[in-house]
Amino acid sequence: MPGIDRTFAPRLHITGGALVFLATVVTLVVLSRSPGTSVLPYVASLVVGGALTSYLLWRPAKISGLAVLAVAAIGHGIALYGHTVFEDDFYRFIWDGWRLLETGTPYGIPPEDFIDNPAVPPAMRDILEWINYPYYPTIYGPVLQVIFAITTFFAGANELGLRFVFAAAALGLTALLLRKYSGDKVALFAWNPLVVAESTLHLHPDIFLGFALLAAVVAGRKHPIIAGTMLGIAACVKLVALAAWPLLLRLKPSAMIAAVATTAGLYGVFAVQGHGIGLDSTETFATQWYFNPYAYEPLFRAFGPTWGRLATLAIAAVLVVWLHARARGFEEVPLAAVFGVILLFAPAVNAWYLLWLLPLALGRKEVWPYVASAVLPLSYLTGLNLEDFSLEEFQVHPLAQYAQWGAIAAAILYDLWRGKRARGTPREQPALNDKIDHPQISVVIPALNEEASIGPTVRGIRSAGLRGLCEVIVADNGSTDQTAAKAAAAGARVIAEHERGYGAACLAALDALDPKTNIILFMDADLSDVPEEASELVKPIVANNADLVIGSRTLGAIEPGAMSVPQRFGNWLAPALVRLIWGVRYTDLGPYRAIRRDALDRLAMADRDFGWTIEMQVRAAKQQMRITERPARYRRRVGVSKISGTARGVIAAGCKILFVIGREAFGDFDRAGQTKGGRLAKPTDQETESSQIAV
């Protein structure tokens, strides 16, 4: 309406979010310094403050990065005056730091072994009395041990030193986020009361894991060695960081080398001393600890602790790999969801784990991470903190647990519903889908020693009544018989490619295409494909209903003996994997196919042997092209197949197809097409359009 300041409401929300954030931190500090602090008002402040802050900051509004950082610094500065209540892990940090300074390693010896040791100074004896689980050696990674040692060197047994270091890490993480995201997004993390509470106030070192993971993401493909180094450092903070390591497969090999070298080097410094590297305590935690679980709970009750943990580990591993694989590029891997899956199936879930999840959630407008940050503080409502003797010490009150997971489950379902609704929204087709008014079709036929069938194949396609046929190219793949001569005699243009490989022959033919060609039809040279069906494959492209058309033998009729059992199995497995990873349904890997030339250019085809057909189909799925299938008859071939005719050929083809699927799943699309012989075509914004597949 005229006269109304439309910027007032967003500004009010920003101001309100900042004030609620600071008020919550002040409340927590005051409560932490109060004698006999009750856990209920403390947790209530975190829950209400977190929920209200996220709500006020949810709608995008312009916030300067300097303002975000300044308000966050004030919040962490206030938290420096608090006391650590309901948590005692920091005593172990100070002890580990002292041990590293004194002996060169904190590993291998449990703190209880030092209880009567006169060499322990008085200040450290006081710390020793408060260490939890003193009968276990330390579990914390080498990077954290170095941080603890530096802090102890300068601050001694004073926890204030840890507060300054943890606050600096949180603010450094905020500054790093501002390099990647706008201020309004970063405020959702930096002004979240949980972030201040679990880092500067409660002194949980998970903030360093969040920093290392985000640094790797920011470095990305521009600085692969730095990205690999930071993922190595992350693994040396907490081993859970290994869930992000599939990112390294999308970068240059130097990234993986850097990650492995960093991890091995940091752990190796302690390993050579012969006191271990904390894996014994890690194993104890992984196999015995049980606290505030969600999806693990029903599996634990159904299968018991051992099989329940194995089941959750297997499910989580499959989902993590799937989330990595289905992402098209490095920047699109949903790391927040990856670590969310880990927490979903973990036997122990604490609120401070969100310190490494929330920074990774800012790139996606999803509700569940912020709902989790508001309700996970309810996990502090244990029998010990509530002084409720009807509960075990570390048992979360049932109402608190139901409230947590009920709210998170509702948020996840809401996000899934929103995502499905967004995917169902019709969008304008990309420019490559302009109608082809005058089809100019080139037929590509790779051939190797097919003198008995190449002539009838060429004559068959030339006489099949294919409207717009401008040329037939036979890519002779180093034949030692009369294939080339008989193809030329039948009216084909013969291109020689002496490097053996189905893909190499196809790529050679593409290099020789007539410039006027706008549709390419691929078929085999062994008379297994039916030339008269070519028009049906091309028709959806000419009608502007598809970019790629697969001649499906599964939907058509397969002549008895035309396909072996291994071929049929592979023809089921590979499309099943494509559907699982990329959500596109294929029924066949058949070589009989038609594709728009501009679409093929965008696929940047590179495979030079058995992986050609699956590479084309996977990349079309990743490009979100319009794909359809048409029934195609499949006849017994003339002569012996180079693949199915030998056990070696079947195994080699099967392995290559699986390799290509794996490579495409964990490799960035635009990087994979840079290899020799690839049809170089950089991805554009149009590639984000949705695909429609009709079978």
C-alpha cells in the first residue's frame, strides 16, 4: 500500500533477533553464576531463545557482515563471564593439555593412574578430581590436543583460557561463513544462542570441527590442497569428519593426498610414542555409550546393542554414500543432511554436535537444522540434572525426548513436503529444447570386424525412410577384414579410429559430423538393431518432446538367444543404480538411441570403451534433460560379440559400467568432461531445469 515503509518489518525482525539473542545469552550467564542453578529455567531460556531468534531471522533481510560479526562478538564476550554448568568435559581438556606439555602425549594412561602421583602439581590435582570417566584414557583427537596444550601453556588450569579460544573459534567460523554467504544467512548461525552456549559457555570443542569442515568447503575446487588439508584436520578433531571425505573424490588427486598425509602426520606424531592415539576409548564410546538416541532406539530394542549398532551403522553408511553420490557437483553435496543422517542413527546425540552441522546448513533453506538447535537443549533434562531419582543419571526425561524428536521429525517431513512441492512446479524449458523444424540426422555406426553385417546395416538404415537423413558414418575401429570397404560400398562415409574401444569410435565419428547435423542416431553394426524403427526413436526429438531417446530392448521384443544372462542382469542392475542415485528411470542400456546434437555437446562425452552408453545416460540424468524410451526389437547378432561373446568381455564391460556410475556419482560433471576426446561443453544455468522421463 502507498505510504507504508516496506523495509520496516524486516528491520524490526533483525533488531528483534539480535536483542533476543543477546538477552538469551545474558540470561544464561546470570543463571550460570547463580548458586544452585536449576536446569529447567536454563534449558527453557535456550529453547525459547533459540526458537524465537531463528523465527525472527528466517525471512531474508539485508544485514551487513560487520553487524553480524559485531553482535556475535558481543554475545561471546558476555559468555566469557559465565560459569560452565551441567557440563564438566573441560576438566579433561585442561588435563590433556598439561599432559601433552609434560610428557609429549596425553594418550594411553587414564587420569585415575595419577591420583596418588606426587609429581602432579596442586592446580592439576584440583582438575584431576573433577575429570569425568577418569578410568578411560582420553578420546580427543590430535588437533584438539594441540589446542588444549597451547591454552594450558598460557592459562594454566584457568578455564577462562578455554573460553577465549573457543569464542575466537566461533567468531572465526562466523567470519569464514561471511565469505561464502550473505549476512542474513550467517546471522541464523552466528546469533543462535545454542552456538554461544555450546562453545564459549559450555566449552565443547566441536566448534573446531565446524570450522575445519567449512574451511574445506570454502577452499573447494579452487584450492584442492587446502581443502584436503582441512578435511584431514577435521578428521583429527573428530573421526566423524570422515563422512565428508567423499568430497575429495570430486577434486584433484592432490586433495586426497593432502587429506591422507595430514591425518597420518598428525596422528603419527603421537602413534610413534607407543601410547596409542585414543582409538581404544573411541571404541568404548562407539560400542557402549547410549544417550538421547532417535532412529537407533527402535533398532536397539529390536536387535539388541550389538546388532542394533551394526544395523544403524550400515543404514547410515548407505544413506551417507547415497547423499554424496546424488549430488551433481562439489558445491551441491548436502553436508548438513550427511551429518544429520549420522545424528539420526547415532546411539548418542548431544546438543553440541550441531556446532558442526549448523554451519553446513546455511546454503539450503531447510527448517529442520534450526528446529533441532531449538529443541536439542532438552537433552540436558536428565535424571542427574533434574535430581529425579526415578530416572537413571544420564536418562533424558521421556517428555523431553519425545518433544525433541517429535519436533525434528515434523520439521524433516515439512522440508520433504516443501521439496517435493518445489520439484513439481512447472518451469520453462531450457533453450536447447527449441523445436527442430528441419531435422538433419547423422547415423553413427561403430564397427569392428563386421564385414558380414555392415553392408546390410548401412543399406537398411538408408532405405528405412528416415526423414532428414543426411549421412551415415561408419567408425571403423581398427578392423582387419573388409568392414571399411563394404561400408563404403553400401553408401556410408567411413572414419578410421585405430584406438580400440566403442567410445573411441563414437568420439571419432562425432568429430567428423556434418556441421548441419542437429540429431544423431547411434546403432550397432551387427544387424541386432532394426533400421525400420529409427523413425520412432527420432520422432520425440523432432516433436520437441525429448532430448534423448533410448531404444529399450526391455520394453520391446528380444529374440531368443540375443542377450545372455549376464547381459540381462547388467541391464537391470545399472539402470537400478541410476534410478537409486539420480531418480531417473531407465529400463535399458541399449546402444540404439537418438539425441539432439546440442544436448550431446552438453554431455561432454569422454568414455572411450564399454562405458559410453551408461555415461551418456547418467550425464543426461545429471543434466536433467528430457529423456524418454521407446520399445525396440533386438535380434540375434551376426557374428560373435566382442563383449558377451567372451567371459573376459562380460567381466570387463560390467566392471567398466559400474566404474562409470561410481565416477559420475562422486565426480563433478564439468570436470569429468575435460579428458581427451571429450565433447567440451560448460554447464549453464539452464541445466538446472527439471527433467521429464516417459517410459
